[in-house]
Amino acid sequence: MITYRDNEKISVAQAIDLYIRSTLGERRPIDKVKIFEDMLANASLLITAWDQEKLVGIARTLTDFSYVAYLADLAVDEGYQRQGIGKQLVEETKSHLGPDCMIVLLAAPKANEYYQKIGFEHNSRAWTLKK
């Protein structure tokens, strides 16, 4: 049985391990521990999914809790995908946000088709500026 926890303290090693097991590690700086420390420490909201004491999913969000929430990372261990964990992580995230707060995200290429299935609307106006 999968359980969900909000703002549970997890180690950088646990997070990096999960990102690798979810394939999100392909697009995250898993070799830069300090960046990962900051990613976890500065998230506004962290929802985690657990199979007993094994971390199997994470939703990492930056938000003002009222108008917009940027779902920076949604990762589920590949061995646990297609069980509704990602969808439930989004629902748990939504439950912590105000009633008018929208969730915005940039889809990873492998997950692009997934988000429409769980209720997101596609928006082609996203832009990025890399340093």
C-alpha cells in the first residue's frame, strides 16, 4: 500500500536515487549534490509517496499557494508507474493549494502525453531562459 507524506524530510541521496529510478535523473543535475540540496530545501511543498519505507515518488513544487504553483518535478520509480501514484501526487499537491491556485509545469519528453490524461491542458506559450 502506497502512503503519501507532505514535507517529509528526505536526504539528497534518497532523492537522487529516486530521480534515477524514475528516469527524471536524465534531466536533473544528479551529479551536483549542492544543487539537489537547494532543490529540496527551497521547495515550497514536497509531497512524497512511500511503499513502506521506500521512497517511490515525489512532487516538488514552488508556489505562493494562492495564484500559481509550479510543479517543478513529478517523479515515480519506473517499477511503480501506471499505478496512479503520479496522479495521486498531483491530487495531494492540489489539496495543499488555495481553491483558485493553478498548477503549471514543463513536461519531460517521456511524460508529455501523460499530463493530458490526468486533466492538464496543453499550453504552447511556455518559455525558458537558461543561464
